[in-house]
Amino acid sequence: MNNISRIKDVLKSFFAEIGELSFFTVRFFKEVFKRPFEFKEFLRQCYNMGNQSLFLVAVTGFIIGLVFTLQSRPTLEEFGAVSWMPSMVSISIIREIGPIITALICAGRIGSGIGAELGSMRVTEQIDAMEVSGTNPFKYLVVTRILATTFMIPILVFFGDAISIFGSYMVENIKGNVSFLLYYNQVFNSLEFSDIIPTTIKTFFFGFAIGLVGCYKGYNCKKGTVGVGIAANSAVVYTSMLLFLIDFIAVFITNIFVDI
């Protein structure tokens, strides 16, 4: 009976969390079209998120390109298909590896930061002070951050993909003496709009999920200063799970349209 009651409690808390997150999402869409539009705060958040994550995304993308090419090259050499390396790397990175890895990095870097920042503001009653003073904290703190992540994650993904492909080129240039022009000609010849457009659309949903979950966890933080750490940690965990779910749905829908 104890195990059954525990399972019931877990399921109850899980569905309650989904319900609260749904109401939080509905509130966001209501507030985003209301005046005043906090444009300066939105630009500040875009700059902070993009600037602080750019180096990490670049380093990670470069290493992904290096490792992916180094691991794949021996297998392609066995089949005499090394010439397919630029096509394989570019399609794999742009379709799947680049967006999901960059989104996971941003979930750890940006999502946890949002959760910790808003959580500390909640426990120190700064959000309550904003409400008392007549300011709309949801509009100023939540809407601007969710919009910033929604627009900045696709840019970071694009940048990370470009660095990854360049890292792959570096390996091919050293191992196979492939010129820059030849490598990138093969890269762009292998890519189609059906590779780029669905991936780009998917990254906007990635950014929205990162901002939404981070803001939700931080804005509803409880249990004092201990809750700040819980909010930051749970924001990363929940966002990572949601990213994989969004990625699966996006790939599934894309495959349906391709088959049609």
C-alpha cells in the first residue's frame, strides 16, 4: 500500500506540475501582447544570453566537428567513401547534432541562470516589491527572458553549426589535404531547404522551452534560499527532458511531410 500511495503522490505532483506550467504558458501569451513592451530589457537579455554563451557554444561546436570527423573517417576509408565526408558531416550536424547539443548547453547555461536569478528575487521578496510598487514583474522579468531565449537560441545554433563544420574541415584539411573551397562546395551542394527549414523552426521551440521552464521554476521558487538551488537544478533537468521530447516530435512531423 505504501508503494501505491507513493506512486499516486508522484503522479499527482507530476500532473499538477504540468497544469501549473500550462497556466504559466497561457499567462505568457496573454502578457506578451499587452503594453508596455519592455523592449530595452528584452534587448539587454538578448545581449547577455548571446554574449555569455557564445564562447561556450563555439568551443563545443568546434570539438564536435573535430571528434565527429575523426571518428567517422576510418569507417568511410574502409568503404572508400571519404569523399562523402563533407556531405555526411554537414547534414548530420545541421539536422540533428548541432541543434540538440547547443540547446542542451544553453539549457545548462541559460536555463539554470534564469531559474537561479528569478528564484533569488522571489525568496528575497524583490518580485513582491515590484508588485506592490505597481510594476508588472511577470511582464518585465518573465516575458522578456522567454522572448530573448526564443530568438537567441536559433542564432547560437546557427553559429555552433558553422563552427562545427569548420572543425570538420580542419580535420579533412590535415588528414586528406582537402581545400577550403572544395570542402564547402560539397557541403552546400549536399544541403537542401528541407534540411535547413525544419531545423530552424525546431530551434525556436527549443529556445521557448528553455526560457519557459527556467522562468517558471524561478518565478515559483519556494523553501527559501534552498529553493534557489532546487529551482536552478530542476530547470535544467525539466528543460533537457522537454528538449528531447520536442526534438522527437519535430523529427516525426518532418518525416511525415517528407514521405508525403
